Amino acid sequence: MYRHYLNSDTPIELFKMSCGSPYVDKTLMIRDLSKRINTNNRYICVTRPRRFGKTMIAHMLASYFAKGYETKELFEGLNISKVSECEKQRNQHQVMYIAFNRSNHYEIKSCQQYIDYITECIQINLCEAYPAICGKKYLSLRDMFLDINDSFIFVGSIIL
């Protein structure tokens, strides 16, 4: 069984749970990150000390940007709902959400095996979403993404 990384509903469900408990609204981060989409400064690493909400922020970002969902209601009442220029970004991007700390595959014994597993899962997800690329040989995932020619946002979280 492979993992579903492309536009997964997992971060949306986890963000819903976060909003249902005491929650510090960090949604204005979406406004700041939205300005960087398709710019030279588009690569962002959010670091915080342990227990400061990095994983919750990853869930929030994936929930806001992922295609195939309508999350307007989820963000109603939060700070980002008052920022009209961000509306055009909501649910408009292909989102690859990877929680690097979630591997229940005990047979993976090395970092390289883990990377290979994630790469294979991404390839399967992309072939399901873009049948025209299936059967083609690519030297890298980057080549697949270039052939697809769509807007992708990668969101990853890791606990060390």
C-alpha cells in the first residue's frame, strides 16, 4: 500500500481537529506565503522550537492551497478570511503533503529506502492524476513535474 501525497485529505482532517481545540490563529502566515508563490523566494522553511505548531502550520497550509477541496468554511472566522487577496489562492494548487515522521513501514531500514519509497509514491500519485505521463521514462521527479506543467506546492513536516 502506498501513501497518498497529492492533495491528500489527511492535513485537512488534522487541521479541522486543531481548530476544534484551543487554537492560536496563525493563518495570516498564508498571506505572507501567498505573496511568494511563483517568485524566486518561493522556497520556505518554517522553523520553530519544539511544540510551537510546525506540524499544525503544515496542515493549515495544505488545507488552504490543495485543489479538489472547498475549505472556505474551514477558514471562516480565522484571520485569513479577512484578507481578500488570498481568496484567489485557496484550493488552487496541486499540493504534495509529506509527513516525513509518519512511516509505518517497518521494513524500511535506511534513509535511501525511505526516499525511494516516497519517490515511488509520488510517481504513482502523479500517474493517477495525470494519465498522459504514465508509461513515460523520466530521469527524475523534477522532469515529471516539468512535463506536467501545473502549479505544485510542497508541504512537508518532520519531527526530530
